[in-house]
Amino acid sequence: MFAPLAVIGEWKDGIVWLISFILGVGWGFVLESAGFGNSRKLALQFYLRDLTVFKTMFSAIATAMAGIIFLSAFGWLDLESMFINPTYLWPGIIGGLIMGVGFAVGGYCPGTSMVGLATLKVDAAFYLTGILFGIFVFGEIAPLIDSFFNGKYSGFMGRATLPQFIGLSAGVVGFFVILMALGGFWGAEWLERRFGKSAHRSA
Amino acid sequence: MKLKLKLENRQIGIFAVFIIAFIMLFLPGQDKSKYSFKPDAIAGIIKEGKDHVSPGDLSQWILEGKNDLTLVDIRPKEEFEKGHIKSAKNIPLDALMKRSTIESEFVDGKMVILYSNGTSHAAQAWLVLKTAGVDCYILDGGYNYWNETVLNPKDPGAGAADDEILKYQAAQSVADYFGGASQTKSGDGAVKGGDTGAKAPVKREGKKKKLQGC
Amino acid sequence: MQPKPYSSPYVMGVLLGLILLASFFITGQGLGASGAFQRAIVAVEKSISPEHVNQNSYLAHYGGGKENPLANYLIFQIIGVFVGGLISGVMSGRFRVEINHGPQITDRQRWLFAIIGGAFFGFGSKLARGCTSGVALTGGASLSLGSWATMMAIFAGAYATAYFVRRLWI
């Protein structure tokens, strides 16, 4: 097991930051190429007219997931040393719902709003301001809701993963995720054909 | 002509995806517990004292309802039943040191705190669990020390400063929560609950630098 | 310059997945955006009032005491995102001032709703410990249980709200 390289090899922070920067450049480039700098394009997914977000996101998730499964099966990537988002079930779900509201109203998410800002979308700048404000407010009330956020009522389940939860191996879960994604893509294409005709001109 | 080419690309893509997915179905998963023998890493942890937690921290965490915590009493069943720390679960040492126990009880990523009457047995259990990749700690001084400090806080005496007295009263309510016998009950009923106002509890250290998400 | 058409979402998705995979493989972490904004806020708060940061158990985790909240890979990553988006925008002809919204509202109204939407999103992202990149993409790929739950909650919340704000977009 020699990966994650920076963890096993105990690389210095500076190198990790440089690499993160480079990866970020790639990420931002890909996002913009796919059109995610445009808030209207992003929002149209919720009206089933432009499902680019769904296609891109699930292609990405499936690809990375497959890579992780293969690499860990070869014994190259050590899952225990890799970051797996810890599960805090209830704040995760409530926070997710709130984020959903924000996405539908604002048309962006933090990563895409940065891309929007980089391509001079004025509304992205306003969105970013809103994000900063929302984060600030959360920081102020966070200690008050600690038992929900962190403690007894958070539904904390550690580094729980779908394979652990369902009881199947990661490879099997991955297989079904890929099948679901393919089905989703087929469905997305169908929906876009049905509802999307009026959406293909840019705003 | 161009359209036909595009469709072909797409079909190749889907075909490739199916093959990959099919292979994935049969891939072995990673062994849940990471058994690793890293004596120098363990030595480092011991030297820095990162293998211990204090009774003060533990009582704070239990009071807060911190639920990424598993408290394990490794003494025999009879001793556990005579008296144990609130919220502890009993896994006697001989049962603990079995591969099947380790692989079933300690896979949820929670912080594990071990205690025995003193510390030697807990330390032995600690070594074993540590090599099995469990994030575990020894309770300083064990159950004996817990009894001395948390369950029987020292009365600072009549001439003590105000904050000493407040701390003592807070410590008494902690002791009551854990079922201890306080030597002198405080006269008025206005004892502050839970919050001792002492320093913030020690942050949990991971075995390497702890990876955080965003 | 006439803007070029958008690239194929599937190809872009696979590329993004490879970048995400590289991130896990090299650094052990995934991609994330909201964390960078959180740290920026903490850094500002710290420069105005360090005591406030130290006293708040949540903020202290990011920037309390001697910790520099900006000394973190997320900051460098989000700067990279900006640069990457900029490069792609310039290369594709999409680098121009625009205010995107549906035909039924004005620019000003869009700005107002952008702020409101951003505020909701920012708040929710910290409650859920991540945004769509940090949770849905990164957590989704690592098959984290909570991440999939959060991901579904995001889309559920968005689709449910979309009907009520449709005037903004269509």
C-alpha cells in the first residue's frame, strides 16, 4: 500500500498544497468547459431541461469510485489512510435540504460560483457574498446547536460506508452504482429531449 | 457520417463501462481492520503521552453526551457488576484479545477508551488494539484513580477562594452524576450542573495527522 | 469571440472523476469548496477579534490559538479552481460580463436572490459539513454513507423548491 502518497510518504504541507492547486486548476477548467459557470444552465436541471449537472456529477463519482475500488483491491490505495467523510446523519440531511433550497434559489454551489466569478458572471459575485454571510451566521450559532451538530442527536456513525452499511463488498456496491448511473443517464437524455427543447439557447 | 461516428463512440464507451463494472463485481474488498506492526510509531505515541486520557476529560465527554466514544471496562464480569464507570461496556480482557471481537466491536471508527483497576492490563489491551489499527486510549490511573478524583472530589476547605469553591461544587455534581459518594453535601441547592468551566478538553489526536474534510 | 459549445458532460465528468481520483491517490483528500470559504471567514474574524474565535468552540477548531486557518490545502485548491475556470473561460470565449437568469426577472432581482440563495447554501453547507463538491462528489466517490444521504437531501430540497422559484429561471 503506497497510496495515498502524501499520507504514507508523509509529504510536507507545501507540496500537498501545490498539488491541490494544480488539481484545482484542472477541476475549475473542467467545470467551466461543461458550462457550470452559468447559473441559469445549472438551475435548469431542476426543471428537467438541462441535466448536464447530473450527467457530469455521476460520471465523475462513478469514475473516481471505480478507481478507488480497483486501486484498493490491488492493494495500492489504503482506504484507512484516506479521507472518508464521517457520517453525521441528521445535520447532514437537514443541511442538505437547506443547501438544496439555496441551490434552487441561487443557481450555484460554491465551486461553480468560483468558476462563474472567474468568467465575470456578476450574479456569481452576489452569490459568493451570500455564501460568506451564511457561513458566518452558522459559525455564530454552531456552539448553541452542538448536541445536534456534534453530540447526542447527530446520528454520528463514524466513517460509515455504503458497503459496510448494506453488508456487500465495495465492488458489488460499485457495480450497482454504475448500473444506476447508466440508467440515470439514459433517463436524463430522455427527459432533456422531452422538456429541454426551449432551454438550449443561452440566456 | 459524423453522426454515425459519434454514436459508435458512445457505444464503445458504454460497452467499456459494462466491462469495468462487471470486473468490479468480483473484486475483493479491503480487510476491515488494518493490522500493522509499526513499533516506532507506537513508541512515539507512548513517548508523547498520546495514549492516555485523563479522568477529567472523560467525565466531561460523558456528560456532554459525546457519542463518538466507546468506553470499555476490561475487568472480569464480577468486578464490573460491583461497580463501573457510567456508560462503560464490559469486555473482559480475555474476550477482548480475540480477533473476532476486535473485528466486530471496534470497526465503527469511534474513539475507544480502555480501563482496568490500575493501568497495566489496560495498557496491554491498548498495545494489541493499537496494532489492529483501533483508535484507542488508556484511562489515566484506571478505575481506582477515577474513584479518587471524579467520584470523591477534594473539599478545598472553608478558607478557599471563590472559584475553588465553585469548582468543587461543580465537581460534586459531576460525582453525583456518576454515582459517587460526596463527603460533604453542599448546603444550598444551587450547584452549577455539568459545566466545570475548566480548560477545554483535550482534542482527540489521530494516529497520523487527522485528515479533515471541507 | 463567439463562445464555443460546451464540452460533452460525460467526457468532462470522467475527467473530473480522474482529477478527484488523483486527489485521493496523491493527497488522501478529495475536492472541496465550502471549507475554503469557512476558513476565509474565520481568518477575517480572527484578524478583527481573535478572542471571539477562541471562545467559539466551532470556530476555534479552524483558527483558534496559533492555528492559521488559511494554512490548508482547501485554500490553494479553490484558488486553482478560479484560475482553471478563468483559463477555460478565456479559451472558450465565455469570459465576458453576464448576469444569468430567466427572462421573467430583472438583473437586480437576480442579485437579490443570488445573495439569499448563497446564504442558505452557505449555512446548509456547514451544517452538513460540506457542499456538493466536498460531500456529493468526494463523499459519493468514497461511498460514505452520510455523504450519499446528504447528496440525496440536496437534490430533494432543490427539486422541491424549484417549483416555487421557477419565475427566476424559466
